[in-house]
Amino acid sequence: MTKQEIKNLKYDVALELLKEISQKLENKEISIDDLTDQVQLANQLADHCKGKLKATEDEIKKIIQTDAPD
């Protein structure tokens, strides 16, 4: 999965992919040959999810501040 594809993922989809990788790691279903790639992908997905959460939090703060009476 490319960085651009990850960037275009919705939060829920990215989180689900991250959970799948995590489960595979816990169950030792990932071969040594694929381990590095899967950990790297998981890291990119986690960063993407964190970014989405931060952006949403910032937007909500703006809305609350805008709607607050002076």
C-alpha cells in the first residue's frame, strides 16, 4: 500500500487494517519475510489515524470556540 493510498483511507478503514495486522502479529501469522513490511505499514496506518484524530479534534475546538458566546 502506497503512502498516497494510506492518505486517502477513511479513519475506520485504516483502523480496521491496523487491527488486522495487530492480530496477525499476535497470532504469529506473519512470516519473517513479511514482518518488516507489515510493521512499517502498521506504523504508517497508526500515524494516519493519529493525524485524522488530531485534525478532527482541532476542527471541533474551532467549532466550539466559534459558537461560544463572547
